[in-house]
Amino acid sequence: MLLSFALILLIGFTLSGIFQKLRLPGLLGMLIAGVVLGPHALNLIDSSIMNVSSDLREIALIVILARAGLSLDIKDLKRVGRPAVLMCFVPATFEIVGAVLLAPALLGVTVIEAAIMGAMLAAVSPAIIVPKMLALMEKGYGLQKSIPQLVMAGASADDVYAIVLFTSFVGVAKGESFHVSSLLNIPISILTGFAVGIGVGLVLVQVFRRIHMRDTVKILLILGISFLFVGFEGAISSAVPFSGLLAVMALGGTVLKMQEVVAKRVSGKFSKIWVAAELILFVLVGAAVDIRYLYSAGPAAVLVILGALLFRAAGVYLSLIRSGLNAKEALFCNIAYLPKATVQAAVGAIPLAAGIAGGNVILSVAVLSILVTAPLGAVGIDVTYQRLLRRGKEPISSATVR
């Protein structure tokens, strides 16, 4: 196991550094390191690490979402208003519709298999998007209209929406009935996630005020509570729909609201933890990619992915109508909403394991979507943000954005 971690660290950081020298996102080097080291290529990562790979990826995702929460001011989202809500589900819905229209003709799958594929594709990657948006906030880009905050919040809720639909469609394909009431789980899980995160955050703020402790201890407390949120999500959701990841963000946002100075200090320390967490996350995402399935996917799968992204773009533009964003800023939101990675790596093989006839095709599209959209979105954000976003830290008037 130690040898595997040594290879992950050394090769991951090396390839990341090489890609950065080439003016490409370092995460592409990390993904490639994972593909090369993973069980489907050189098989140099110990099986014990691969067995807990999903847990390690989840821990890394919690780290970046906790940091995002500590930087996400609720006032910014209130200022954005209606578009922030629409971005949580409209683009994903359009992408699912696009897959349902395109996949049966191009890939020969059934309509329900196309719906499963669309729901799988519709989940964007907070692991890619959130650190990019945090970097833009630190540089002061897009802050006048709260664009990074809009994209961060929408991407996190977008995943909840897509995963609920994915689970429902898989159930239908296995012969289970589809209940419209299951769609109510989406807003309920979002609301309960925010409510629990805010409630626990208020208690934690009181603890910080009454008990003097080092920032390192505060980080450990926040992480421990965040792990509880996500760890108990399955048990809680059987009784009440609940999103642990949104609770993590709400917890951080509450600390920022009540103790801004503490939140800024702790967020800075989280950014240092993210250096290691990012490497583990993207190397293991790459290791989960089985490149053998790319041969069976072919050009038709690429057409489905790109076609569904065009539908998604239409959904983004629809969500941003009367938002106060100009054409360049709306284009940036589209680019920022491209990357897929963590959810596709986590759920891509589920239909195949469930015995669904089109499971192999769905898995092939999942793998290909990571390899196509992760670099496309990551490079797109890095290349375009200076041209498409204004730099300045003063927010615009709330009357401008409705």
C-alpha cells in the first residue's frame, strides 16, 4: 500500500506539474496518472486502495465542499435569486432530454436506457468546478454578479437532482414502477440538507465562541461533522430525503455568516489540505476509468455526449434569462457547467451490475464523458475566464439581478 501511495504522489504531482508548464490544468495530469497506474492499465495501485477508492474520493469531495461552504456567502445567492434555483435542475433536465432523443437512434439503446444514460451524464463534477470557482473568487473575477457562487451552488444541487433521477430510472429498467412522488425527494433532500447544515452550524459557532481552540481543532471538528452528514445520509434518507453534501456546504456557509474572521482563517487551512485531497481524488477517478470500454463506445457515443451538452447549454441560457448576466458571462456559465467526473466514475457501472441490457453502452459513455468533458471544461474555464468575466470585488446592486 505504501508503494502505491508513493507512486500516486510522485507520478501524480509530476504529471500535474508537466501539464501546468504546458498551460493545461494539472488535474488532467492527475487523471492520466490514475489511468496509467490503475487496474485497467499497469495495475500498480494496491487492491486494498482500490477497494476503498470510492470512500477516499468522497473524503476529498467533502474537503472541497467544506471549503466552498466557508467561502459561499448566502447574501450572494439571495442577490442572484431565481437563476440560482433554476441552475440546480433546468440544465440537467435538458441534458437528459437530449440523451433520450439522441441515444436510441445513435447507440441502439431503449428509451429507458437512454434516460438512465442522460441522468448519469447530467451530473456535473463539483470536484472540478468548485476549486475552479474558488480560485476565481480569490482573483476577484465575476464577483460583481456572484457568478462563481451561482455556478458552485448550482453544480452541487444539480448532482442531487441527477442522482435521484438516475436511481429512479434504473429501478424502472429493472421492472420496478416509477412513482411521481419520488420526484418530491429532490426538493425535500435539498431543503433538509440545508436545514440540518445551518442548524448544526449555529451550534458549532456557539462552541467556537465559548471554547477557545486552535484552528486545526476547528478544522477537525468541521470535518468530523461533515463525515457524519455524508455517512448517515443513507440511513436518514430511508426516513426523510436528505443530502449530506449540501449539509456540508450549509454548515460552512453558516460559520462564514456568523464568524467571518474564523471562516476565512479555517478556509485558508482547508485550501492547504486540498492540495493532497485533490491529488488523491483525481488519480483515483482516473484509476476507475476502464479504457477497454472506449473501443465499444465509438464516435456515436461522442456524438451523444456532445449533443446532450448542446441541450444542456440551452438549459443554462434559459435559466439565465433576465438574470442581469451579459452574453459573455452566460457563455462562461455554460463552459463552467461542462465537466463530468466523480459521479460518472461512481455510478457508471451500476446499470451493468444490475443486469440492464444496455449497461455496457452506458458504462462506455460514462468513461468517455469523463475523458471528453473533464479536460474540455477545466481547460475552458482556465482559458476563458479573463476574457469573459469582469474583475472587481464590489457586488452590483440587487436591483440589477432578479
